[in-house]
Amino acid sequence: MIGDHTPVTTLGVSDLQRARDFYEGTLGFAPGTEMMDQGITYQSGSGAFFVYMSGFAGTNKATAMMFEVPGDAFDAEIATLREKGVTFQTFDLEGTEWDDGVASMGEGDSVFRSVWFADPDGNILNLGSGMS
């Protein structure tokens, strides 16, 4: 059954070298398998994602990929992204408090923190903390 297999996120880009500069240089991913100069895979945790050339690059206006990090590592990851020049997006989301681009949702012992940012083609990426 399909549920027995690991999904691979796919992100369309208009300029593969520009995407590689972002995913490898800015975000720090190591390049994986190249596909005939049209795409490249990256490992992330126990999963993977594939960046490939597409005429529809950046047309998705929703979150395309999320990275979940432990709550105790969230602030360090955010600081690293800021140091690399990543700009966080904010938007209206009921029940969400924003502080310097970081969203906090929930109450008491069940607070989830998250940031959204875009790659050079506008693919929206999300980094979220575990429940803290």
C-alpha cells in the first residue's frame, strides 16, 4: 500500500543554480543525487526533498514543506536562519501571537512556535517547534 512508503517533498524552481545556492549555501543542506541537470535531492532527517526545474515554480501560495525541530533547538535554528539573511513572513492567523516574525500558538504547556519563509522562487517553507 502507498502508506508503507516514505513520501518525498518536491519543490519546483525556475533556476536550479539559484535554488542550490539557497538550499546548500543558506540552509546548509548537502547535495544528493542529481537528475540530468534538471533536479537534485536533499536528505533531511529520515526524509528527503527534491528540487526540480518547473515552469510552475513558486505558484503554490501555501506551505510547501515543514521542518519540525525539538522545542529546545528552535531558537538556535531561528538565529542561524536570521544570520544567513532569511526573512520571516507574517500573516493573519486567528489565535496566533507574533513576536519578531515568530508565531506562537496554544496556551500554557501546549505552545507551538513557528516561522515561515520563502525560497528564491517563492516556495513557502516552515520551521516549527515541537510542543513545549
